[in-house]
Amino acid sequence: MVLFTYNDYLSFINTYMKLHFSNTHNDKAKVITNICQHLSKLIQLPESIYVTLEDLGPSSYGETILSPMRKNSIILNSQLTTKELFYPTIHELVHVSQIYTGNYRDWE
């Protein structure tokens, strides 16, 4: 008998912030969700964030989408283990926070 399903877990954890996952595994989604919840206590994040895991190759860890069509979106490398997701997730969420608060400067 299952008392608490994975979707129940995500619904419970996402009471403040709504995370939308695509192309991800349950264990990686849990890690990313926990990072988002803890980081949202330290920096200002939007209420909704879209997270996609894609194969970005061996030399890229993640990206933050700057398009107005896909606001508050990050892409993380699907080749990363759950342990390796920690720093890239925080890095990309800091960019999301900077964009959300108007403090992001594109230096390129």
C-alpha cells in the first residue's frame, strides 16, 4: 500500500513555488525540488520555474533561458548525476533570480 506517491511529494513540496519538470527522472526532480525550496529562502525566485533535463554534452552543465517566450526556464544536463546537479542548479537559479529581480546584466 502506497501512502505517499511521488506526485503527492511534489505537490506537498511545491506549496510555495510551482516547479514544472520535463524530461526528468524522479530522483533528479526530488534533488532539484529540494534545492529550489532551500534556495528560495535565501534569494528571491519567481513563483513558477520550468526545469528541463537535456543532453548538453560533456562540457556544459546548464543554461538559463533568456527568451520572453520561456520565462523562468532552466535547462540542466541530463548526463549529470543527482550529486553533480547541486552546483549547476544553484548557478542557474541565481541567474533566474537576477532576471526576475531585474539585476541580470548580459555582458556578452
